[in-house]
Amino acid sequence: AAAFDTDPWVRAAAAVVGAGKRPPWEGSAAVFDRLRDANDVQHRAAAVWAASFVGDHKTVASALADPESRVRLEGLRSFAKMKADVPGSAAALIACMRDPEPDVKRAALREATRWSSPPELEADFVAALVQGLASGDREVRRLAAEALAAQPPAALAQTLPLLQGRGDSAPATIEALVRSGRPDLFEHARGHLEHQMTEGVHLARLGARISAAHHRGEDGSAQHAFLHVALDDYVDFVAESGLAAMRALHGKRGFATVERGVRSIEPGAKAEGLETLLNFGPGWLAAPLAQLLDRESFDPTTTMVTRHYMKGELVFREGDVGSELYVVLEGEIRIHLDGAGRDVTIARFGPNTVVGEMAVFDEQPRSASAEATMDTTLRVLRKDRLHVIVHEHPEVLLEFVKNLSQRLRQMDARLESS
């Protein structure tokens, strides 16, 4: 009865079951023929779906060139179920990689990552993949980059001119070159990226200065406003290239959580994402990329914030998680331990001294408490921004080491005197 159902998909399923019986049901072939030759799109799509179960390569191959996108899409799904082993389908599959229907194009490019073109169609295949890199569809660009990464060096070399563009194709090309794992192409991509990152950081600083001047009312001209927009646009473009390289280096799944974090509009999630990005490395890419993704780091008015504490107010408590360090501008901070009913003063810090850096570097809870002994003004630097500064200027770390060494000597002297 199912073989005569009004629903073509039910009829197709019945024919598949019948064909699998021993001996096969004689009516299965007739059902397949009627579905395949029908004018109705759903009937033909059902026939293509069934073809993958009975090994009908010819029906699947012809479906890839069907005038209806619904049938082409079902053909690609059957192509995938048949492990891309469908004789006579190469030309139609490559055509699907250029399909005007986005779902069809994406499905075809997914198969391109595990499919090898016959030699006579290799040039057309590579051209279709390169064309995919220039697509306005993010998923199409990603899939094309993955497929290109598995191609011979000569094919990948055809993508190099795309690096000079300013569209979405350049980051996709970076991803393909880095993912390929071929030393010469990787070095080419790295050199291009390092130049871009240097330029991006420079222009981001320029943009921050223009923005600061605008906020101070020094220059509110339309020309400067447009310049600021153009600089931001270029910095965003460079950051996208950097993220593409990170995805290729660390795997799109492994890096996905980090990427969501750095793109987040929630400050906490973004700060955590930037910190993890720096830990992922490599330093030549991660450090400047973190700066470009945290545009406020270029603004001297937002890199550090100012806080005011009244006499007796706690700055941090022993056992707190350390995520900030403090520079004393005015007043005094007392570092002390509370235990067994006693309050022991360890140190006092006046203007131009740094407090709280140990927990920021070793990621351990605060080892003591800090309070203002008088009305005090502090400048506060977040841990993630400090890490960016240290990555870009390692000499800053030496200053912290000198500071810690000096404190250890002072503590030794106190112990000896006591």
C-alpha cells in the first residue's frame, strides 16, 4: 500500500525497502522510474534520495544538473551519502560550487573538502574554489578555504593575488594558506600578516588620537570624522585576517570559544577571550591581534581608570582573585595580614608605587589585604591589558621583576633586624 501513497517520499521509502528484500520486490524499479521521470520537484527529489540507498549513481549524477535547486540539493546530499563516489558527476559538482542558490553552493563546497577532481577538470575546480574565496557568504568563504588548503601548491599559488584586496576574500585566503601547512606558503602568509598587523596597530593608534582630539573639541570637521571611520574599517579588516589565521592554526572548533569571547560585547567575556587569545599564541600574531580587537587599549584615557578611596576603605581583601594592579597617584596604601586576632602591617606604599602586581602575574588569590590609610587616588590597570603591554614591550616585565626583587630585599632586611 505504501508504494501507492500520495506522498512521493513514502513511495520512495517503500521502494527502497522493497529493493532491499531477498528476493527484491519487482515493483521497486517501476516506482523509482515514475518518481525520477515526474515533472513535480518533490517526486524527483524523493527519487534522488532513494537512489543513494540502492546505488543508483546515474540518478544522483543527473540530479546535480537538475534545473530545480531543490533536486540539486538532494543530489548533493545523496552524493555525500555515497562517499563522493559517483562516476560522471564531476562537471556538475563543480558547477554546483558556483550555484546561485546559497544552500546548493555550500553543500557542494562541503563535498569539495574530501573530493578530488579528475585531471582534465582540475583547473576549473580550482577556479571555482578561488571564486568561492571572493564570495559575500561567510560560510562559502570558509568552506572554499578549507578545500583549497588540501590542493597542490600550484593551485594555492593562484590565491596569492587575493591577499592584496580589501574585501572578505583576503582573510579567507590567509586561512587557506596557513591551513595548507606548506612552509613556503605559510611564510608568505606570515610575512603578509606581520606587515598588516604592524600597519593596523599604527593606524589604530592614529585613530585613537583623532578620537581623543575630537572629544576634546580640538577638531570636529567632517573630514576627520570620515578619516576616523576609514581607519576603523581598515583595522577591523586586519583583525579579521588575524582571526582567520588563528582559526587555521588552532582549528576552527578549538578556537571557536575564544573567537566568541573576543567578539563579545560583554566586557567580562571579552576580557577573558583576549587573555585566552594571548595564551594561545603565537606571540607574533596574538599580541597585536589582541590590541586590534580591544580598541580601547590605544586610548590613554581608557587603558587605565582612576579610582578614589576614602581613609580606611579596602582596595582588595586577602583571598580575592587578582585581576587588577594599582599605581598610587596620591595618598598611601597599607598592605596588611589579619590572623589570630592580630593586624600585621607588611608594607606601606606612597605616590608613584605599584601595588597588587603579584596576583596579576601568578593568578593566585591575593596574599594580603590593602587599605587606604588616607584619602587616596589610584590608577587601575586590568590584567588582560597588562598582558597585551607585556607582550608588546617585554622590557616592562623587567621593571616588575626589579620592583619585586627590591621588595624581597627589604623583607630580608626586616627579618634580619627583627
